[in-house]
Amino acid sequence: MNAIYAMNPRLKDKKTGKIETRYNRGYAEPATVGQIMAMMWGEPCDLKKVVESIRKGHEELKEELPFLCPHYSQFRNNHRSQSDIIPEAFTYRTCVDVDDKDLVEQARKRAMDVNQDPLSDWEGMVEYIEYSARKKLHIWIRIPKGMTIEEAQKAFCKEIDIPYDESCCTPERFIYMTGDQVFRSPKWLQPLTEEDIAERREAYLERGLDVDGRPLKEVEAKAEAKPASTETSAEVIPADARTRLIIKEIMKKEGITVADLTEQGGRHNAVKMILSHATQLLQKEEFMGVLSELMPKNWQDQNIRQLVKDFYAKYYDESTKLTEFQKQVYRKSRKMELGQEEDSTKKSAPAQVYGDTAPLAEIYASTQPPMLPEKLPGLVKAVTSQTPKEMKPTVAQGMFPPLGVYPRKLSFLYIDNQYREPRINCLTVGGTGSGKDTSLKQPLKHISAPMAERDSVNRQRLKAYNEEYNATKASKDKPKRPADLIIRKVGSDLTPARLAQLMDDSQGALLYTQMNEFEQWYGVEGLRGQVCTFKNLKLADDEDNPFGQERAGVQSVNYTGPLGLNWNASTTPSKVQNMFRYVMVDGPVSRVCLATTPDVGLAAPIPRYGRYDERYDEALRPYIENLQQATGEITCRPAIRLAEKLKAECDQYTLVTQDEVFDNLSHRAIVHAFRKACLLYAANGMKWEKAIEGFCRWSLHYDLWLKLHYFGDMIREAGQKKQTSKRGPRNLLEQIPADANGIFAYSDAVSVRVKAGKDEAGTGNMLSQWKSRGYIEALPDGRFRKLPPKHDK
């Protein structure tokens, strides 16, 4: 069961009319999205009536309100107390109380403002706001990675300028729910992904905290480990190159270091995270063999051995399908076993293959992406000047999206005789804790600072307009929206409607957004999962694309025109493979430009960055000023010659390899390299620089190497699958099981949606639509009845 929060529905005994004994305040059961939705907004809903009575003076009725526990989705034996906390059930959310009535409206406005402010650390972190029974305020927020409940409460209260209340930090605390909703983000009732949870737990463990951010309990010294001689040889298979490789790849994916396995406080969880992948790839005896090398002092501890034994007994299943990650590791280990790859513990450093000069055969035969050229264009050199050497390729590839937004109506003639705008994106793919966010954070912030400064004026004008519009009651007196509210750097919490408004305001200019996680792109699409075709991602990469919406309302946004959105985002390999798995041959993969972080191995030193100060800004200033002045349709002959040269080189490699995947991916990758060359040319004041050619050749093959590395096999597999289906869409209403009278429960509808590959959160909306169209009716007991088709009546 995907429990979101622990809940107490406070149900009444039908005979006595009082709250049932078991639903006392110390009770809290795990609740799914459907159960929470039904409790707060299902029909019939007595919650609204109870809240109205409380507000009329019947405060004793507050005890009848249901409650949710913001911090945990489950307690041991459903007993809500600190002693029965399950650390692994932590929600990574908390709820801020605003008990001072004089501060309620201020807090509400500030919370909404910071949630949409791209310069705020709390952008997109406010998930739900509702008025309490006494018309005070509850603000539910996502806890930033690595912060404890208390730290998040203090930081958010400071951000919205209200007093901090330490009583809000007790881990077992609960919140009476009213359903009097002010704001609700879809994320409030969405479970975190396993990878996100793993990253958050890792952040706590690195601080010496438990996986829920609480201090680890002091552990008494254990008895001496069992002598190795008592472990029989049948229980352990000595580690070899193959088994070491498998565990190394798993540790890399989960961001686990050797220190995590040797230092007290994190060993148990670290082993558990490795086991979650290893059970399908290694025998238990093989796993113990590698563990004996990684944890020489503790691998025989009773709790560790019991954990391994229990994990294999419970989760090992020969019939279980391997995940994409497990398949990749298995293939890699098989190559090693067959002698095609050396033991990773003995292998020397890979040969240096430079992307500006090396033959393509050497670049694509290498086990590492091509190295950044030693001679760089002036702008690239300035942007990467404070970046440590090992992270320079990541920054050099990821620096372009915000730079491409500075010019106005600038385009360059391409080899197909069409004009290309500086539409550029970059998706940085790397393991947990690999520095994919840290490396780019400061460069992107300083590159976009002049843009954000200019936007701030228009943000203030927009805020003033919204306040005046909302304060004016008569429609005829309401002000018209200003026509020149151009905001170039936009928040990452985007929707298609919001994007249409921003494009309408932009007057043909490109926009820029920076996403902490690539999963935020689902908001731009308005769709998730298998039904998401990434249409808007593709439109953002194409000139003169049809984007927008037409609405009938006077105040509705009516915009039809190009979608110009440059963006940066980061993600992990498994996340992006999961997001693109249904569209491998449909275009999105070729339209993203990839970067990655280096594989530095276990227990690597922390990269040291330089100072991003006024001198750094001054070095960037002339390039940005040149871009701000650049406009018009430009013919850059050196860039055209470069594109023709890159195209010929890729075509030749395609002919000798007969690799259709490489050929298909190269077409748009060459366009991306051409755009970067033209942007560097414009940043130099329309002057060509010899180093641009070598750099853009590197950028092209760095991008293609990564695409083939992460998606090559998946694209080939997708291309071989049948493209037809034996059936059309199925009627979900007909599939919901019902009794002889057509009656079914909310949970039945949830089950059918999930089996159909749809999200659980949309169940309430689906039932509401069916009800309004006369397909079903709601019954007083919270169930539903199917109605005969209208044509049968």
C-alpha cells in the first residue's frame, strides 16, 4: 500500500454517536491518496458541516475532526507516539502553524509568493495550505534535502516573516483537517520516488542522523564479532572481479561510500540499499564474499548476517523481471566474466581521448566520454574559471541555456537554408551525490543574474496588477493586464496555461527556467507516465512550432505561437531512463542535450571550487552585453562550414558502423552544436574564434556518447517492438467490480485506475466527472452506484 500520511478518520459509533474507542487521539493508521481524498472531500462529506459549527462557537466539536500526521505515514501498531515511530515511514514533509490571526493573510501571501519565486530556496516547496477550524492557517511544506523538521520550520518561518513555533516540530504531531483549502499542489498527495527517498536518507546519514533526520540512538558496544573460522566456506564465496564490479556499480548508483559501510550509525541502511539491487544479481554466498572485503570488521555481525539472510529469503525470486539498471550491470559483469573487461580494481586509468581531435572510432570505443579540449573559447574559459578540472566538462556543456535567452529575435542560417534560434537545453545526468547540481549552481546563477535583475521590476508590476485586479469588484472597472510584462527567467513550477501566459507576455523572446529535478518537466507537459509524449519538450527545440491555447473567457489566456523555453535540469540515470522509456523512438531523446558528472570512484576527495565574486561577474559582463545587443538574421560562414564538416564526419562513421541509432541521434545533435557555435560567435561581438570549432566538436560527441551510453540499447530494443495493438482503449467504468445493484467503493475505482497504468490521485476527479455526466451517483455511505446508459432510459 502506498501510504502518504498516517491518518485518524475519527469515525463515530453508529449506535452511540460518539467517536469509536479505537479512534482515540493516540491512534493513526496508514492512509492512501484515495482514503485521504474520501475523508476530506468525498460524498457525503460531514467535514464541512462540522467546521461550520465550530466556527459558530461549538468548539467542542473540534475533537470530531479527522487528523493527519504530517511527518510519518505509519506508526508501529498504529500507535501514534515517539516510541512507536518507524524511521523509514518519514514523509519528508512538515506543517507550519500560523496561530496569530493578524498574521494569517500575510503568511498566506508570502507562502504563495516564495513558492513561485525562482530566486527563493522555497520555490515549489509549498504543497498545501488550508484554513484551520478557527480560521487560522496550516501550511504544508516539503522539507529540503538534508534539513531536519526543526531546521525546515525555522527556515521557512524566517522566509515568510512569522514567528517560529517549536511545538510544530514534535515528530508524532498531528493536524486537524478541515478541507477548507486555499492551495493544493499535486505533489502534496504524491509519494516520493524511491530514488528521491534514498537521496534524502543519504543526506541525513552523512550528518550522522537517522533516515528520518532524528539523532541516532546511542548503541552500546557490541560483543566481539564471531571469529571468521566459525563461518564455513560453503556460506561465503570469495569475491572476484565480476562480483566486485556488481557491488561497485550498485554503490555508485545509490551514492554509498566505503565509509558508510564501516562507520557506526549507517552500516545497516547502507547494506539494505545495496541488497535492494544485489539479490537478483548475486547469490547470497557471493554477496557475503564481497561484503567480507568491504566490511572486514563487521560483516559477521549478527544483525548484518540476519539482514542478508532475511532479504534473500523475502525478495529473491528467479521469476522477477530485472530492472533496466540491473540489466545494465548484468551485461557489464558478463563482459568482464568473458574476458572483455578487466577487473575494475586492477584496471589502469582510461586513455585520454580528447573530443576536439580524436578519431570517432576512438571516442566511441572509450569507456569514458571524450575529454574537454585544453584550448577553450573565451566565454567558456571565463564561465569555467572557478570550476575544478574534473567538473569543467559538466559546466562547459551546461552553461548555454541561459546565455541563449539574452539576444532578442536572433537567428542564424543553417546548412538546410533555414534559420536557427539559440534554443538550447541541458540535462545533467549523474549519480546521487556526484555534484551535478553543485557544479552548475553558481555559474548558472551568475550568468542569469542580469536577466533576473531586470525581471524583478516586471514581477513587482505584475504583483501590483494582480492586487488591483482582485481588489476591484466590478468587472467593467477591472484594470487591463499590461502588455509589456516580459519575464525571462521563470519559475520551474510551470503548467501549460502558465507557460502560454508567459509566452504571450514575452513578445517573441525566449524564456529560461532551471529545474532542480527533471521530473518537474511533467508540469510543463500537464501529463505524466505512459501518456506523456513530451510534446512541449519537442516544441521547445523547434522553431516556428504550434503552441498555445484558445479560451472563451475574457480573462483567459489566448496565445498561439512558438514555444521558446531554454532550460537546465538534472537527474539520475535510472530516473531519466524511466521517464523516457515509452518515447525512445519518438523524438524527446534526440532533442535533449546531455551532460554528466565524472566517475571518480569510491571515497573520492570533494571537488574544490573557486570564488564566484565581482571579478567573476566582471569577466562575464562583456560577453553578456554582446549577447544583449545581438539581433537579426545572421549568416555565420565559419559556423556553417563547421556544421557541414561535423555532418560529413558523422555520416562517414554511420556508413562504416551501419548504426542507425547513431545516425538518427546525430542530426539534431549537430544542430545543437551549431547553435552553441553561433552563440559563442555572437558573445564575441560577431567575431569567430578558432577554439570554437574544437570546442563544439567536443560538445557534439560528448552529447552523443552520453546518449548512446544511457539510451542506445533501449532505443534499439524499442525500435524492434511491434508498433500495433490488438485492442483500443478500455472502458474503466465497466471494469470496476460492483454488486448486483451496481454499487462499488472508492477503493475499487482506485484499483482499476492503477491496473490501467493511471495515477491514484486522479480517482476523485474521474468519479466527479462521471457523476456530472450521469454515469454514476454518489450514495450516502460514501459508495457509488453505476447508472444505466442514458439511451436505455
